[in-house]
Amino acid sequence: MTTTSVAVPSSAGKKFNLNFKDFGIVFGLAAIMLFLTLNTGTFLTGRNFINLFDQAAVVGLLAAAATLCIISGVFDLSSTATLAVSAISGVMITQHFGVAAGFFGALLVGALLGSITGLIVVSTKVNSFIGTLAVSIIYRGLAIVITGGSIVAPLPDQLASFQTWTWPSLLGLTAGSVLMLAMTVVLGIVLWRTTFGRRIYAVGGNQEAARLSGIRTGSIHVAVFAISGLCSAMAGMILASRAGSAQPAMAIGIELTAIAAVVIGGTSILGGQGAMWRAFVGVMILTVISNGFNLLHWDTTYQQVVTGVLILVAVAADGLFFRKSTR
Amino acid sequence: MAIQQLEKHEHASRRTAPEITVSGIGKSYGATQVLRDVTLSVTPGEIHGIMGENGAGKSTLLKILGGAITADSGTMELDGQPVRIATPRDAISHGISLISQELALIPNLSVLENVFLGHWSNRGSLLSPNRDCDHFARLLEETGFELDPRATVGTLPIGQQQQVEILKALARGAKVLCMDEPTAVLNEAEKEKLLQVVKRLARTGTTVLIVSHYLEEVLGLVNRVTILRDGQHIVTEDAGGHTPESLVRLMVGREVDFLIPDVPQVPSEAGTVIRVAGLTSAKVKDISLEVRRGEILGIAGLVGSGRSETLLAVFGADRTTGGHVEINGRRIRPSSIRDSIKAGIALIPESRKEQGLVMSRPVGENIALSTLPARSWAGFVRTRREWTEVKDVSKSVDLRGARPGQPIANLSGGNQQKALFGKWLLNPPAVLLVDEPTRGVDIAAKARIHSIIVELAARGTAVIVVSSELEEVLGLSHRIHVMRHGRIVAEFDRNATRDEVMTSAFLK
Ligand SMILES: Nc1ncnc2c1ncn2[C@@H]1O[C@H](COP(=O)(O)OP(=O)(O)OP(=O)(O)O)[C@@H](O)[C@H]1O
Ligand SMILES: [Mg+2]
């Protein structure tokens, strides 16, 4: 028994045991980045990184929220429908009350819709997958009703300030990227260090044990959906800000990309396991791959194939390592 | 040889068992060595007990024999022929079947379908249910079980599910049954029945390896015992010359006192802490009881008599339709777990896997889960304090060697039970409801848990204990209620005899 991995009791009391299973995915990301650095002259440039983070902002926000949902044992397929309704509401409020009110309104609408989704799923006890699918159809319908099916945009003199989220800020990153990074860190800490985070893991890991431990499992789920709604609204703001407009069909399908990113990062879809940094790594992998296809001038149609294969590999690797560790 | 092979398949259950010899078996998980250099042989047709403390490696050894996991080192021989068993399939093809404590049945299927799962008789590619039925009838005869082949497995009591598991093994021609703590979840009657079947199977040439923490049960059953301690093989010898004390000495390596500690008298001035009046739920009717400060109330009864459901109703986990619970004279909101916990009630549930533990999380988080707010600041967990308190609790329940950061799924069954118990010790409750407190724990840990219960009571907690082990209820309780069909039907004091209690539990 030679001690190659030194046990370091941290203040958290966890033993940090670096092993491949936990961090394999980070090496994966590093390998792709190394490959692109060696094969393109443009990958490892500040400009490209600013671009990378900006591309990751929307999926990153959705994936952060999806991480909370999945760990607590639910899926939120309504996230991008919520995104559309909140972005549209934000634009409409902007038209009447100005940009700041618009953004604030969008967040409020997002959180509200998320809570409603949560209440529906919790009170009807339907499987969240089906429940949120139904809710997403309702919200998309709602988006068409309030816009009459057309694109909405802020008034011409509001456009410049409405596009705040595309402006460079900290370290030259766009404001949208910074928002995504900030939310990832905040939600990561929530998950890691707060009693709420502990309860999320417990509810997703064993709902009955959580209930008998005095946790209001329904409230936890509603809260998680509300946070998901809030993140969707943020993502909606960024998209609308980028496009200068919002429309009912915006961001369709991205909720699945977000879930894929979470899974690629190594969070178990069975619930009760996972971490926020994993979602971030998953998002970066998807973004870097798409970036790589562009830089290398590869046919982007293959990008989907690669992404699909990657998801399979990630899930299979999880199963394989899991089996190995118990055999 | 070829003919013999064929015969093996045709009359699998008739053939005699092979002699099993394992040598130098080693198994590690990361840096922890779970089994080291275990060598033993099992003679055909014997009942062989495998004993040891929690975490000694008993389940690991059986799982290796059954192909559920593979050893890192060592060899295995059947009748002198070296064999390699890497999967459960390999094991089954050699006639070895593992019946682990978590039964591996498909709840939605019928008894018949489960028994012949994947091994249906067929002609061409059509299933031939009649032949299965005949075979099933033969198996019932062989074992003496009474089972309806059409019953849905999920609806059967645990004892019968276990019978299905045994039939399933026999249907695959098992000549060696490896049973991991089969009696831990059974009531007295079911236990008795199972032991009879084991003896019967052994008489017809089946080898049975059995793990159990009940010393008398083992001594009354087995021909030989193997003792493991910390993953090491201590001894394999005839059970004849052994007493419970001598077994424990070998298992623990020192003398231990495993009698239930003296339960001090409840002071006459001790007030009533919990009063339950006419509590009614879907499963129990008109439950009324009182427990005073420092008093331990035992609830006895058969499985299905509503003991666990009584605790769940009192705790507010099951919806109640009538009656109420008072703690120190204050009524608890009905069906509110949170209100119950706030009032100081704690429940240690019956099933650690389904109701007790979050298997995907570490030991420490599990222990801390039910009392999170007590160690939080502005919503943040005070991890340093949690760490020290969890360590203290681990020590007091004797969770040896388990690090708080370790996934709880990796603990041995008994150690998981200790962790579950520890969950409610972080902040001693006013009322403790415990359901099967010592299921699956070894004799030393059992004594430990008993003395913790007695100690909690002595410090003023009102305790209600439910247990299928009559000795436990009799030994721990100041008073005993007996339940039948969801009602309390009899009450005894501390001096009740085993027979009195049994009779009132069984009465129609
Ligand atoms: N997958 C695993 N990863 C790490 N350690 C494990 C794993 N499975 C078992 N162990 C460890 O192996 C040791 C032996 O476990 P095992 O389940 O064989 O004990 P046991 O003798 O059956 O105990 P019990 O009487 O409590 O059932 C324990 O210390 C346990 O923590
Ligand atoms: Mg075991």
C-alpha cells in the first residue's frame, strides 16, 4: 500500500482523492483544447475565448439550472418555452417602461412561470418529463398568443441599451458571459455548501428518506423549478439582447442541449449525484467542439454526429466506471 | 463426461453438490482490503455458517462465490477442478446461486414467471407453460412451500418473496445456495419455516452457506462455521463444540458482554411525554398509548399487524383520518412530519434502503440530514462543526473505519444500519420511535445500540420500540403492547413471558 494519493482533510471534511472517474471529463476538455491549439493558430487567442464564452452563455445558464433540476430528480423541458415567454414579456415591458424595467420584468416572469411549472408538476404528481413537456407546449402557445405570432422588438431608440448583454465587460468578456459565469458560481455554491443544496441532493437521491427526515420535498422541487425559470429568463434576455428582438419560437430545442451538457459533464440522470462544475465542463466541451469545427473549416453537419457520439460515450463511461467501482 | 454434463442439466436438482475449495481469496476496494488470503473448503451437503462482525467481509465472500463480484486474487476449485467464476451466469452454470439480502425479483411478474425467469421450458421457440407448472409443483413438493404460482410477487410478504428466490435458485439447478442474512427480515414464524427448509435441502444433498448474526440460530442449524475477522479467515470448524460466547470471542477477538443492559425503573414522578389518542389511518385503527419520560414501550406483533404503520402514523408520515398526538400536552398538527420533528419526535424507519438513507450521498451527509438547521448559518452548512459532531456520533454508534466522506452505499449492511441510527443521535429527541433498530447488525453493535436506547431513555427520552425479535422487545421495554390487524389488542408489563406475548399476537 503505497500512498500515491494523499488524503487531505479540507475544511469541508471531504477527502480529495483525485481519480480518473471524477475528473476524466476535464482531461477530455483539455485534450480537445490542446488539439485545437496545435491545429489552429486562432484557437488560443483572447478574441476567440471571448467568443467562446459568449457562445456558451445561453446554454450555460440553462445547464446550470438543469443541474439543480436533475440532481433533485426532475427534468425541466419547459425551460426554453419559459425563456421565450420571459424574453417576449421583457421586450414588451421595455417598449412601455424602459430597458431596466424590461429586464427586471423578464426575470420576474421567468421565476413566476418556473414556480407555476413546479407547482403543476408537484401537485399533479405526474412524471416531470411528461409534465414539463406539456407545460412547455402551453407556454409556447402563450408566447404566440401575446405576440400574435410575430417578432417583437424594443423601440429603435432603446435598442442600443437593450443590447447591454452583448457589450464587453469584465476581462473583455461580454456581459452575458459574465452573468452566466456568476450564476454558475452562485448556484454551484448553493449546491455545495447550503442546507438547500443538501436537501436537493437528498430529495433526488431518495425522496422517501428525505421526506422522513423532515424535508418538504414538494417545496424543494418548486424552488428548483423557480430557479430554472429565473435562469431561463436570463438566457432569454441575452438572446433577445443579441438579436435585438424576441419571438415565440426562440431557442427551441436548446433545453435538450443543456441536459446533454449536464450529462456529458458526468452528472447522473438518476438524481442525487453530480455537481455544478460538471455542467460547466459539459457546456464548454460542446462549445469548444462547435468552435473547433468553425476554426478548422470542417463540415458542420458532422458536428451533430460528434455531439451525439459524445453523449453516448459520456453516459456509457458513467455506467462502465460505476460497474467497475462496484465489482 | 459428456453424458454426465447432459445429466447435469436434465436432473440438475437431483445431483449432489460439489466440494468447494477457495484458496487465497483477496479483494480490495481502493486502499481498503476487504478480504485477505481467505482459504476454506465446504463439503457437499453441509450447512456452513459464515460469521463475523459488520464489515468483516461475509457478504463480499458470498458475492465472490456467486459471481456478483470478482476477487482480485485467489483460486476456486469445484471437486478439485479449477473454475473461474466471473459472472452470476458462470456461478449458476456451476450450480451455485446467491440469494442476497436485497432480493432480486421482478415485482410486477407472477411467482411462476419469476421462478423461471430466463429459464423457461420451451419447445422450439414456444414457451411451454405446462411444463413449467409441473416443474413448479415438483419444486413446491421438494421444499414444502405453499405458494400460488399466479400471485404477483410484489404483493407477497417478504418471507414468501424469499421463498420465490429460493425456488428460482433451485429451478436453475442450484446445488449450492449462498444465503446472505436470510433471516434478518423475517418474523419468528417465517424464520422457523426457512430453517426447516434449509435443513430439508441439506438432507437432499444441497450445500447451504449461510450468513447470520443470530448466534443461537446458527448454532442450531449449521454443521460447520467459518469465522471472518477484518477480512481475514480465522477458523473453519465444527459448530458442535461452540457456544454463542465462544463464537463471539472468535469474531471480535476479545470478550464481549452482549446481554441487553439493565433497564432502569421509570421514576414514579416522570410525566407523560407523548400521548396518542384514537389515532386512525388507512392501516391502523384507534391507536391509543402513552409513554412517560424515560420509559421504553415495546410494540410486538406479526409482520403486517400494523406495528410500523403505527409509528408512521404517530410520526405524521402516513395520513391520519382520526385521533391526535400530543407531546408534553401540546397537540401536533396531524400528518405533519415537520411539526413532529419540531416537537422532538424522531423516527428510525424500518427499511434503511427505501426509507432511511440516501445511498448516493456520503455517510456524514446522511447522518446530518435530519438536523441540518441545527448546524447552519444563514442557510449555509457549518461544515466544520458538522464534521466534528458527525465524528462523535460515528464513534458512539461504533461506525468503525467509516469516513464521513465515504459513500454510504459502500458500507456493509450492518454499518449502514448504525449510520441510520446515528442520524437521530446528533440532537437527542424527546420521543424516539425505532423500527427494527438492530436489523443486520452484529452482536457487539447490537449490544451497543441497545445500551444507547437504554441510555437515551435514562436521560429522559420516551422511546417506542418495534421489533420482530421478541427477545429484543421483552428485554428492552418497560411495557409491551401487542398488535393484531392494525389494533392494539393486549398490554403486558416487563415480566411478560415470551409465550404470553406470542399467544396474543397469534390469536384469531
Ligand atoms: N463497493 C465498495 N466500495 C468500497 N468498500 C466496500 C464496497 N463494498 C464493500 N465495501 C467494504 O468492504 C467491507 C466488507 O463488506 P461486507 O459487505 O462484505 O461486510 P459484511 O461482513 O457482509 O458485513 P455486515 O454484517 O454488516 O453485512 C466493509 O468495510 C465495506 O465498507
Ligand atoms: Mg453483509
